[in-house]
Amino acid sequence: MAGRYRLAAGAIGLAAMLLAAVTLSACSGSAASQIDYVVDGPLATYNTNTVVGAASAGAQAFARTLVGFSYHGPDGQTVADRDFGTVAVVSGSPLVLDYQIADNAVYSDGKPVTCDDLVLTWAAQSGRYPDFNAASQAGYVDIANVECMPGQKKARVSFIPDRGVVDYNQLFTATSLMPSHVIADQLHVDVTAALLSNNTQLVQQIARLWNTIWDLKPGVDLKNFPSSGPYKIERILDGGAVVLVANDRWWGPKAVTKRITVWPQGPDIQDRVNNRSVDVVDVAAGSSGTLTTPDNYGRADSPSAGIEQLIFAPQGPLSQPKARRALALCTPRDTLARDAGVPIANSRLNPATDDPATAGDGAAEAAQFGKADPAAARDALGGAPMTVRIGYHGPNARLAVNVGVITKSCAAAGITVANVSLDTSGPQALRDGKIDALLASTGGATGSGSTGSSAMDAYDLHSGNGNNLSGYANPQVDSVIGALAVSADPAERVRLLGEAAPILWGDMPTLPLYRQQRTLLMSKKMYAVSKNPTRWGAGWNMDRWALVE
């Protein structure tokens, strides 16, 4: 399973600190006070659990600002964060978990971290309260109830009988727990009481704030953005960069570097690398064109857990399977994958890892969509012309080329493709009808977008899920996705994937293309920076980073 879990947070943190200390000593240098870090796409919100937030680069930026009971290590595995708290299994059937927050856990504004934050996280993503614009219900939808005495440090989480989520350690993880007291202070209400009693009017007000109060823009009141981790937000710059500084109220190991400025990806990355004004670049491979690596920089390319794909709008010319299949038939997936240097990706419900199940998922059904077949595409439309707008968050050199390749290939089928480079959220543009298809990774993300768990990522195609951007709804597929979440049996998972594949290739809510590759470019004076295939990216351990002067 993708949701591997390790009880070694202290060991990993200690190892990173020792490595940094030994390296700094060996180099006879000292750690610089500031690091500049470039990430995929925009930093639109502090709340990476909304549809827009999950598709942004927020998780890369705030992995060590909003911490949780676990974080995602360099291989995408979940690692217990014992500085924050502990999780104990009370019962396996039904699954019951006790969450204990550290006694000294406190936000940067001095307010304690409490079980109220777990209640808000669960409520927002449980699917029970439709006013929350949550990206995913995965795992949280299977929780029957959360027992929490407001203001206390302990919560008991009970799952629905027979819904023992295998990857439960993906829940209440880094960036998922938002400070509930910010909403409580705004509304002057007991947030936990309102949610657990299902006070409809108050829940709507709470949801409205959860959706928007953490939007990031210059001049915003930073008192609403307290931190629970080693870093906190100091300010937001014009252009969307966020300045993080060491959080003096953090109770765990102190951040090695006192200030990290997180920059959204822009067209000037090569210039910034050349003039040494950026220290770490963590972006999709090819998104900034062919990046030249200067002598004093190192580069590592690696696969992510996300799949680049076409996500079709629920309205407009691609609202029907016939039109989607036509576009898929003239899309040269083999060429796009070859240009990215990877095989074609076919799996929709087992996307996070490369394994035999992923390789076999849908392979037979996908065969007719491997190479472009304009004649078949034209026949699928009965010879009628069609115009579609394919959008992506720009600037992105690779995706722009991809759309160009599709445009040329589909022209022979009578399909006109318009290339739309977006400077706003891709998922929002798709919802608003500004584009007919979104070219993006898992969940509409500019970066990896993946949780690292295939079972969790599969909810992108579950009815009612926020980041089910195509609005797809099929009861049989819903049943398969639900079963995958509670099954650890490899043979059963393969059977379930085989059941869903013909349906998904027939309905075509999305068209998987290839596994997104990542580029990690950094100064050779940087230490403790490592890749990460999930949406948290290299930022997963930024509090251990050191730049030797």
C-alpha cells in the first residue's frame, strides 16, 4: 500500500540535524540566515484542503508551518510526527483511534492546539456539511464521529463499522489541521459544539470562513494565520511570494534557517539560478523549459506520485463521453509520454506508485487510445467539427508544448484546439466554464497533487468529491473506490481495478497521459534538501535545510 507508516520521526529529525551539523562543521562554514525556495504554481491560500488550495503549491510551502500527526517523507511514506502528538489504535474492528496532542503544543499566537482542530478538519472534509469547499473526503467520510471535549488535547476517532481505512495515517497530517480558534474568534461561537450538534446556520458561517479566511494576498491580517510548526508567516510579498520565519513558540527542534522565502514559479527561474538569487527549485520537469544547471548547482530528476492528465469539464463541448472519446482518440499519448521521457500512464484509481497493479490497470481498454487516430476521432463525432479550449496554469513550457502537439494531431480529425494559459486556479477555471479541459496533475494540481496514497487519490473520481473536477458520478465506480480504501489485499485490489477500468475508459471523465516528473535544483551549498513525490514536495523537511556561507 502507498500509505506506509513509520514511527521514526524523532530518528529522522535527529539524523537530519546531525547531518547538517556534521556538514557545516566539515565545511567550516555557518548556516545562512535566509533561503529562497521556488515551488510549482501559486500560493493562493494557507488552507491547502480546499479545492483551490489542494491544486496550488501551498503544501510545498506550509508543510512545516501547519504540522500534524504525520508528515510525508522522501519516498512519500507517512512518518509519525511525535513532536506534535501520537496516535494509538484502540480497536481494529470497528477502527477506533485515540489522538493525543502534545501537552506543550501551541500556536504561534499563544493559543493551544486542541482537539477542536481535529473536529473542524473532520467536519470540513467528511462530506456531511456541503458548504465546505473541501478538495477531498477520502478517509474522513468513513469517520462515524469524533469525541472531543472543547479545549482538550485528546480526541477519540471512531470509524463506521466495516470501514477500517487502511491508510488512516494520511488523516490529520501536515497542512490538514487548520486553527479552529481563528474561526471561533471571528464568529464568537464554540466551533466544536456547533459542528457536533449540526447547527445548520452556524455550520454555514463556519464553512464560509474555512473556505476563504485563509486566502493569501498582500496586506491581509496575519493574526488569522497562526502557525503550529517550526515556521510562521511573516509577510506576503507583491507577486505572491510568502516569507516564512522561525516560530519562536515552536516546542520542537528549532529551525536551522531563520527565514525562507517561498516563491511561486515564474518565467525567470533560469535567470535567478544564473545570478544565484534562488537556492532551491522544486518544480515539474520541463515546466520551466530546459533548465541549465550551473557548476555550483546540483540537479535531480525523479518521478512524482501524480499523473499528468486531461480533466474534462462537466459542461460545454466535452460534457458527453462521445466527445471526450473523440478528443482522446486524436491525442498522441505515446508522443506526449515519450517527450516527457516516461511510459504512458493508464491507471486512474491506482496512480500514486509504479507497481504491477498500476502497470496493468486499464492496459487493455487503453490500447486504442495509445497512438493518435484522427480518422477514428472524426468517426466518433460523425464528421462534425468541434472546438475545445485546453487550459493549464502558466507559464509552463512542457504543458504548452503538449497542447501544441494535441492541437496539430486533432486538427486532422476536425477538432480545433485553443491553447489557454491560465494565471488563476485551473480547477476554478474549469468549474467556471472558462476552459473545456484542464491539463494538470492529480486533483488539477500544478505540482504532484498526490497524497502518496493511491486509495486516497482515487477519490478524485468519486461522486461528490470536491476535486472530482469533471463532476463524474458512477455508483459502480464509487463502490470500487470505497472498497479500495479499506482493502490491503493485493489480489482484491487488482480485481477491483479490473472491475472499474472498462467503465472509466468508456465514460472517459479524464484522460491519463504520463507520470509527472519532478526537477529538484539546488545550490551545492544546500544541505538536508531531498526529493518528495507527493504534493508536499521538498518542503516536507525545510526546517532542517541549511545553506552554508
